[in-house]
Amino acid sequence: MKNSKAIIFDLGAVILNINYQNTIDAFIKLEVKNASTFYSKKVQTDLFNQIETGKITAEKFLTELQRETKNATIKQVTDAWNAMLLDLPEDRLELIKALKKEYRIYLLSNTNEIHIDAIKEQLGDKKWNGFSNLFDKMYLSHEVGMRKPNTEVFEHILVEQKLKAEEVFFIDDSPQHIEGAKKLGIKTHHLLDNKDIISLFPDIIL
């Protein structure tokens, strides 16, 4: 963290608790063939890349996903896709609030409008607005048209925010995303599955 001016947080599995297996299990129930290779944390078909970069609409994505099932409804497909989304722990939000006093704070997430809408609905307008306001800016892949681990999305943030790579600390749970940031000289931390971001900042008293 030495000489860092900004922290970029991933969303899923870093701030928001998620469980990819929930969605895989839901896909299996809907009789999606080879569900675990069709979608996982590390491997995805191009359909998921398209929704996460805003190249296709939510409706098109859900319709294409529906075709992979055995007679599932659009609601069942939507619920299966959202099954991975869990809770947003308050202590992590308090940590980010405390870090804002010393650092510029950004969010960079490979996500999609279906998940964001589901999170907004879960939190409600007031809590969602409070969450959004924790960040100097949120970079959501489906809005910016770029996704990790491609270096272009990191370069976009550096240029827009007038930051040098060595001034940035990036936290993510996916090793491939960490490698993308490292290529530009960004300082990184790979958050392991059994770790919490709170443990990275022992000097911050919540």
C-alpha cells in the first residue's frame, strides 16, 4: 500500500458474497448440458462475455440461456443466473468508508445489468445509493464495454482518473484478473476464497 493513492475493488467475492456453485447447481436442475463447463468462475462461454460487455441485451441473453435448458421459463432462467448473489456484509462497507478518508476508491466489476438490477432490488434504493456513493466511480463491465483481465479496462481507469499504475492497489479474487493488472505495473492482491478484505487492513479500526 506504500505510495498508493487509489484502491480498486472487485465486487463479487471481494465485497459482495457470491457462490458460483449455486448458479451451476441451478443450471443442472434446469438440465443445462455440461453446466459446470458451460459457466464457472474461471471458464465461461462467449454468451457470458457478451452480456458482461454489453454486446447483447438482457432479453437476448436470457433467451439464449433458455435454449440451453429443458423447457425452463425466463423467470426460472433469471432466478438460476441470480442464484450466485448472496449478501453484502456491513463491516466491509464500513471498511471502505474508512479507507475513503485516505484513498480514492473505485469499483471494477465484470458484471451485467441482470445482476446489478437484482442487487439493487435486494438492497433497495437507499442502500444502493449509499453503496454507490462509497466509490469515486464504479466501472461496471457492461457499461464501459470492457472486462477484466484485458489490460484495456485498467488503462481506461488510469487515463480517466489521471493515475499512474504504481499509485494503484487492486484487489480481486480471480488470478487471471490479477495478472491482467500486473501487466501494467498495478500493485495487486489476490484475495483467496477463505479470506476477507478486512484482514488486509489491520490498522483500520471499524
